[in-house]
Amino acid sequence: DGIDILFLPIGGGEVLGPKDAYKLALSIEPKRIIPMHYNPKDTASLGAFLKEAGESGNSQSDKITLKKKDLLENEGEVLVLKIT
């Protein structure tokens, strides 16, 4: 019944840029979106992606635990993992 978690490259260059990545995510309609493939030292791509997604903050998590029941709420939520 669709995509639960979408790992989405947003770094530009050889992968999708932030704007195109978000358009793709909208067309797929995942329950959660986890951006990846961006430079952690230059978060411009991440910031641009979050702006496209209407996310106000840059809250990053060390880890994410998801349960099936959690996926029933907040379709299209963006989750950002901290890159070390």
C-alpha cells in the first residue's frame, strides 16, 4: 500500500537537487522521508530541502526508532539523521 520510508538523495550534482528531490517525494507519497547524500559540513542542500518541505527547523536525531503504528500518522514527515 505504498512507501513507508523513503531514503532520498538531495545533494545535487550527480543526484537530485533539493527542489527536484522534494517534487519526487511528493509524487511517491511516502509516510516518512529521510534525506541523504548531502555534505554534512555544508548543509545548504539540506536547508533548501527542508524549506521546500515546509519544515521550519533543522532538528537532527542520532537514531530513529519507528513502529508500524507510528507510520499511520503524519504522512510525508521529514526525519533528519545526524551525520558524524
